[in-house]
Amino acid sequence: METNPARASEIIGLSPPDQPDPRWQVRVRGLSKSFGPNLVLDNLDLDIERGKVNVILGASGAGKSVLIKHFMCLLRPDKGHIWVDGTDVLSLNTQDLSKFRRKFGLVFQFSALFDALTVEENCAFPLREHTKKTKAEIKDIVADRLGSLGLQGTQKKYPGELSGGMRKRVGLARALVLEPEILMYDEPTTGLDPLATRNVDEMILDACQRYKVTSVVISHDMASVFRIADRIAMLNNRKILEAGPAEVIAQSTDPFVYEFLRASGVSAIGKLAGGVT
Ligand SMILES: Nc1ncnc2c1ncn2[C@@H]1O[C@H](COP(=O)(O)OP(=O)(O)OP(=O)(O)O)[C@@H](O)[C@H]1O
Ligand SMILES: [Mg+2]
């Protein structure tokens, strides 16, 4: 358990961000992004810790989705840099960028499955697009990922025949087929009941441990956040206001962080923060 509140200001590691670092995998410095007159991110710094569950919190519209899209260069900043394992992602040409993006897996809020394709076809899609694997190899990989997420036997079903929680697991299975190093989940539990939410939480933790991936999770569900997060970064007013180990952020004395966490669910935080009420 962290006891030093000074660690709460540990937004970034101190090593040079343009060099590979054993601890910090994604490093963002001075990131600014506007859409027309709407300045969304302003000179933002953040580091994402390798092999851990990194949660990004912030109000609706704060810019969380915009921020993580920059990690894999789905959006380009107006100013600033993003390094992943020492690679300056903004310097990559089209060909290198498409190879680089394979480091990432994305799990969206609504799973974003193709409704007209079966579960197996959905999961096989990235392998068909990005690899030269044979049909038999692809079938095996898909069966393995589905099996590890408790979805064996669903291969021939269509997304419409599955529950919301199952669809999310299929979305994760599809994100895992290319063995990404970094898995990004944008609101993976929105719209799920508490039991399904808990299943998705376990799935995130399991994927993190089993495949040794770095996880980046955007979530509004505070009970879920405190079950899964190793680190939490709070996005507010276009910047990372605080970032650090979950238990340090839970005890933050910053008025915004304190209110945000309290308003979002005291009981979950109380467990970690030693009874904040
Ligand atoms: N492609 C785009 N074009 C123009 N504006 C955009 C675009 N994408 C995002 N924005 C704007 O950027 C701001 C931040 O959006 P973003 O989706 O990152 O918020 P968020 O923190 O993910 O919110 P939520 O929790 O509701 O998903 C919003 O004002 C949004 O309207
Ligand atoms: Mg969003």
C-alpha cells in the first residue's frame, strides 16, 4: 500500500521518453489537440505502465477517447509527441504505421462486431487481413481465444444471438487474436448489469495476466475501476490532473479528484482508501 501522498503527482516517469523504458510503454509529452475552436487536450503529459491496468478517468466529453486514439495514431496531435517503446509514432510512414498498429488491440463500448458475420468470422477477420496464416491455423487461434474467454461453442452464432456481456467477450477475443502488446478498452462495461460488469472486469484482469498485455481502460464505473486498476490517471481541464497507483489516487486530497471519486461511488473507494465517507 502506498503511503506517500507525494506519489500522487507522479504523472510521468523520469527517464528520457524517447528511449525504450522497462516500466513505461506509452509516453505522451506536450500533447495538444483541437477540433476547430474546441481545444480538447492542452499540453498534456502521461505515461502508461507496461503490463499493468492503467485506467483513465474523467467527465463525459473531457477527451479520454480522443487521448487514447493518439496512442496508436488514429488521431494526430496539433502539438506534442507520443512514443511507444521509444518509437516516435508521428514519424512513422504509412507502411510502418500499419505494422505498428498491430501492437494494439481495441475493445469498444458496443463491441463493434460485424452483425452479418458469425462469431468465428468476426474473430478471424484481423488474422485474414493482417497475416498469411492458413484457414486451419486461423480456426485454431480463434478457438483458443474463444475458449479462454468461456465462449467455446459460439463459433457459428451471430452477434445478435448473444447477450451484451458475451458480445463484449467476443470483442475481446477478436482484439486478442493478433496477440497485441497493448489492449485499449473504451468503456467496456457501459450498459452491463453488475454481474456482467464483474465478468468483464475479470476478463480484463485475466487478459492482462495471461497474455502479459498492457491495458488502458476508460471507465465510468467506479466499483469496476477500483477492482481492476493498478494505476489511475485523472483527466480534467484538458490535462492529466493526477496520476499514480490506484490506492494513492483513492486518497487524493485534490478537491476535483476527491469530489469525482466520492460522487461516483464511495463504497468502492472506501475499501481502498481506508474508509473515505
Ligand atoms: N472527430 C471529432 N471531431 C470533432 N470533435 C470531436 C471529435 N472527436 C471528439 N471530439 C470532441 O472532443 C471532445 C472530447 O471527446 P471525447 O470523445 O474524447 O470525450 P470522452 O472523455 O471520451 O467522453 P465520454 O466519456 O462521453 O465518452 C468532445 O467535445 C467531442 O465533441
Ligand atoms: Mg469516450
